[in-house]
Amino acid sequence: MLRLSVYLFSALLIAAPASAEPPSKPDAVAAKRDALSTWRATKGDITCGQIGAIACGQTVTGSLNLTADCMLTDGTVVDQYSFMAQAGQRIIADLVSDDFDSFLFLTDTELAILATDDDSGGGFNSRIDFTFGTTEEVFLLPNSFTPAEGDYSLTVTCPGGGG
């Protein structure tokens, strides 16, 4: 009887599924940042795709496409928009999509990350609220949290003036 109990207990341990915890939100965001950094390091420039432009008070619409856009090492893609920032200027950039869980990068022209956001825009939308220390060209990179395609809108507002 004891041998049968030990056998059954061992079989339960072997058959029990491992409880794989999903990565925590901070770990997942760190992985997104790593994906852009790795892409930057291996690519050396940002010449894939077209670079659009956006200014204060503007909304642009776009679409993420897994076969046509710049693919990061995590399997997601980014579009690219340049923005001319002024020293002391505050911007709020909102990335909204009904098609995917949005993720937004704000980078300098070398793709060094200045800010990121996943869900601060409500629901699965992204919002970056950032004040610039210097006058510089920067990039806003619409992205999805996991590999996905779909339409989005990106809006930049500049509280306190356009700059």
C-alpha cells in the first residue's frame, strides 16, 4: 500500500503542470526597451520605412503592418515620426488603437530612449507626457505591446504653447 501511495504521489508531481508566471509588467516593459535597443545596435540607423513628421496640435493616422514596417527583435513593428522639440517644451503624445495594445517610444535621433509608455492613455492606449531639456529633433515610434497589426492615431499636444 505504501509503495502504491508513493507511486501515485510521484505520478501527480510529474503530471502537475508547472505554474509559469507571466513576466511582471515592469519586466515586460524592460523587454520592450531592450528590443528597441537591440534593433538600434544591430541596425545602426533608422532607414527602414518612411519617417513621417508630426507637430504640436497635429494628429496623424497610420497602420502597423508586420510585413512592411520596421521590425524589432521582439517581433513587433514600429512606425517613425519626427518631432522638433524646443528646450523647456512639454508635449503629451497619445497613441490610440482599437486594433492592438499600443506601446509608444520617444527617442532621440540615435534611437536612445527618452521615454516609453504602455497603458497610461486609458485602456490599452499609450500616453507620454515629457518636457525637453534641449532643443532637438526626436522621434515618436508607435508600436504594439505584442506582435500585432492594425490602425492607430498619434496626437501631439503642447500644453502652454506650441513652441
